[in-house]
Amino acid sequence: MNGEYNQNKIARALRIIFLLSDTQYGYSIQKLSEITGVGQRSIYRYLNMFESIGYQLEKTNNKYRIINFNLNPNGNNQKGLPS
């Protein structure tokens, strides 16, 4: 059961990433919540997680979108990974 829960969490995160990557104008937290069925507090958590792993988000008029991805957001290059 826990494995299924984790799969659903991953699927939700990927769906949000896809939505935010494939929009010119962005989505509000409320709209993302409506589309995905994920609570608004959880949407904020996902956005924070995305930023912490290297996604660059743009917020304009309370709408979010992904504008870039940095594999190494903190500048700490791991051994074997290109800069």
C-alpha cells in the first residue's frame, strides 16, 4: 500500500511539473489544485520541493510556471556530473 501511495505522489509531482513547464502564462495555486485534485497547501510544498531540486519558477500575477531547470542549484557539483 505504501508503494502505491508513493507512486501516486510521484505521478502528481510529474503532472504538476508538466503543467508548469507547458504553459506560457502559468497557473494559480487554486487552478493547479483544481486540475490535479491536490490541496493548495500541498501545491505550495511541491513548488518548494521543485525549487530545492533545481527548477526555476517564475511567479507573475500569482501564477507560476517553470522557466528553467538547473541540475545543480547550489553549485555543489557531484562527482561525475558535468558542470
